[in-house]
Amino acid sequence: MHWRQHVRLARALSQICQGHAIKTVARDADYASCSAFSSMFHRVLGITPTHYMKQVIER
């Protein structure tokens, strides 16, 4: 993983945990679309941002 992607992903995880919308998180992470962000997220973490957010809320 490239360091920029790692930094963006760490910030995105923090924003998701704070309850920010995936669309907002994707835009803040400098992705052109939610689907591009979701693809990267799933490729790196093995779970979609939506499922990750649901797990955070359940805790």
C-alpha cells in the first residue's frame, strides 16, 4: 500500500467512526466517486465501508 493511500484510509476510518457519510468520506479522501473509494476500501480491508460502518455502530 502506498503511504498516501494509507494516510487517506486512516483518516477515512476515523471519519466513518465519527458517523460521517461515506460520500463525504470518499470526497475528503480525494476519490472521484464513492464506488472508487469503496473498491479501494474493500480491496485493502476486505469489507465495504457500509459494512464497516454498521460494525462500528453495533459496538
